[in-house]
Amino acid sequence: MTDEVIVGLLDGGGRTAYQIAQSLWPALSPLNIFLALSEVIGNLDVLEDEGRVVQVPQDGRILYTRS
């Protein structure tokens, strides 16, 4: 998975890390979704540090959007 794939998923608007993980790997078991979330959040952290995505709090959730 590349950062470009994650950024591309944000073209349609904000998404949670869970929504991104589900888009990338739609049929994961509960254990594997936890691992997928860890990978997605790590990539989002890098993208945020690079100024390519931002966090937007909304209704008690954190959405990620393109900068």
C-alpha cells in the first residue's frame, strides 16, 4: 500500500481510519482489522506530518481529509 492510495481514497471527502481500512481490505477478521488500522493510522500520521492530510473532529470521530 502506498500513501498515494490513501490520499486517493480521501478525494470523496473525509473518512475515519476505520473507513479507510475497510476500503483497502473489505473482508478482514476482527484481529486483522486491528492490524490494518495500525497500518492505516501509521500512514496517516506520516501524511499529516507531510501536510498532505488533516484531522477534522466531527461528532466525536476524527475524520481525515486532504489538505
